[in-house]
Amino acid sequence: MGNQSSNSSSSTTTTTPSRMNSGNRSEKLLRRNKRTAYHVNQQQQQQQQQIIPIFSGGNGTGIFPCSEPRTSRSRSLEPQCAEAVKVIEHSQSARYPKNRRIRQRNNYLSPESAANLQPSSANNDKVEAEKRKVVEEITICNTGLTQHQKLILQKIWMIAGPREIIECGKSILSHLLRTNSTLFAIFHLPQCPETELIALPGFIRQAANFAMVFDFVMTNLIDDLEKVCFALESLGRHHTELGFTIEPSMWSLFQRVIEDNPPKAVHQNAHGHPTWKLMVSFLIRQMRVGYNKALEEQEVQKASNPP
């Protein structure tokens, strides 16, 4: 009993100071909050006296009836300028309006030049005529081959080698002569058996010409396509100087024979022969473009210089 009473008395003595400390702390916080609230109210009253919106309303006081102003205000709400905001249409840009180019052009050019550039029916007809002339002068050089197909052809050409390419030229020339006997006179070759024909220097030279053309096309097909187109057109122009007219059926014969006599390496690739045919079609087409242009130029020259 005596121990219990001593324990209870000790516990009361230990808890009483903690309660007193918490009470003192709460009183200090309350006094600090009161001081803070007082200073805040004083600042708000001073700001309210300095920033009060003037309002000429119907209440007769001249003061806008609003709540107390905010202590901090976002700068984005402040007016940036006194100008009225213009409405921008959906098809017009504020920075680049529709008449911007016309205004700049008129500023940089003289009045006469600017007047000549204004759209009119006569000027439009002249511009369209110039466009048609330019389009007619430009040769469309389209191989019809994708980049992958061009790479296939170059790979086949590297595998074939020079000897196989020369044999390809001999096969093409021999097939042409067997198909059409009139080509003997065109190539300046005598009509003789094929065993004797392939040993003639003229035959070997003509076959080498075929191989040289194919090698040039294959080598530059990817890196310099414009050079290939120009060379094939020049070759077609040269055929007008041979002294005979190449009919469309003859061009078709050349294309078919070249398609049927590719290098042996072409057949080693699954896509080799179709790709070879596309290349041959491009080659014949560009030669015909140059051939037809040369014929037209000759006709114009004859018409301008009558005998």
C-alpha cells in the first residue's frame, strides 16, 4: 500500500510539469498569432486606402462596392497595351498576312515593274506558255527501277565479269542478225555462217560496243543518272547519221532481243531477269527520245533552209 501511494504521487509529480509546459506553449502561440493577425490587418487596411478603384456608379459614393483587394496580383492580368485586340480570321496569319508578299514586292520594285507583275489575263497566258515551253524542253529521265533493283543490277554486274559481259554482247548481235537479215548491211557485216561470223573483227567490234553501253549504264545508274540519260540520248541521236530510218518495230525488236540475252549471272538472282527487262526498257526509251529529237531538229532545219 505504501509503495502504491508513493508511485501514484511520483507519477502525478512527473505529469504536472509537462501539462504546464504545454499550456505555456499554447499561450505563446496564441499571442504570436494575434500579433501576426494584427500586423496583417494593418497592412491590408493601408493597401486598401492606397488602391481603391474609382467607380462612377449609381450608389453616389464613387467607390466600387467590391471585396478587399488581393495582396498579390498576377502580372499576366495587367493590360499590356491600350490598343483594341483585332479579330484574326482563320485563313489569315497575324504575322504573315495575305498581302505581305505583294506589299514587299511593291516596296522593292519600281512602280512600272510592280504594275507589270500584277496578275492579268495577258500575263497569265504568257506565264503558262513559258511553263509549257520549259516542260517540253525537259527530258523526263525515269528508270522505272527502285533503289533496291538498281543495287541488284550492280551486284549482278560485278558477279558477271568482263568475259561474260562480252559474251552477252555477242549473243545479242548474233540473235539480231538471225532475226532480221537486213541488219547485216546496217552493221556492215557479210552474210556468212555463224561460226565464221563470230570470228570477224567487225562482229567482235560491234559486240564490244553493246557490252560497253551496258557497262556504262550499270556503273552510273545509281550515282549519276543524269549522265546516263544524256549519254543514251546522244547515242540515239547518233543513229540518225547511219543513213536509214529506224522504225518503231525495229526498236521493239532490239528491246526484245536484249531482254532475252542477258548475262548468265542475271539468272542466278530470283529478281534478276525482271529487273534486267526494266533496265532494257529504260535504255531503249532514252535512245528513242534522243533519236526522235534529232529527227525533229532535222525537219525544222530543212523547213527553215529550203533548197
